Amino acid sequence: MASDTPVSAETTEPNAAMRIFIFRSEANPGLSAFGGDLAGLRLPPQFKPWRAVGAVAPDKEPPYKLSREVIEAAIRKQGFQLFRLGKKG
């Protein structure tokens, strides 16, 4: 049975790891973000449209050697964490 509840990073346990969604800005190439919900409702509107490109399960490490703790703290505080990947040298 399908649920009408949106997929979200919210957890019932304060120290439980969350599902993190990965987005890319179509308006600003190279800009990406982590968010707490699949719809990206709290992502900065000035960089819309955002395209969901992946997710990180609660038991997995985020890509690019980024800190899960820092990402989750930013999502809890402001709803997202922006990031850019450096140019390969």
C-alpha cells in the first residue's frame, strides 16, 4: 500500500542517521546540494530548478569524502547543504 507521506530525512531518534538526497542546480552548473527531502522543498530558490540525482542511505557514507555529520547538521539547521566539486587537476 502506497503512503501519501512525503519521503523525508526526518527521523524519530535524535542521533539516528538520516537519508540524504543529492541535487544539482540546472541554473548554476557545478552547484550541487544535499537536502532532507526528495522534493527539495527547502533548497535555495535562486538556483532553481533543482534536479534530484541521488540519495545516500542512512547506513552509507556521502560521496566525495564529505562529512555526514556536517551535512546532517546543515540540513537540520537550514534545510540544505550546498557544495561544489573542485576542478580535476
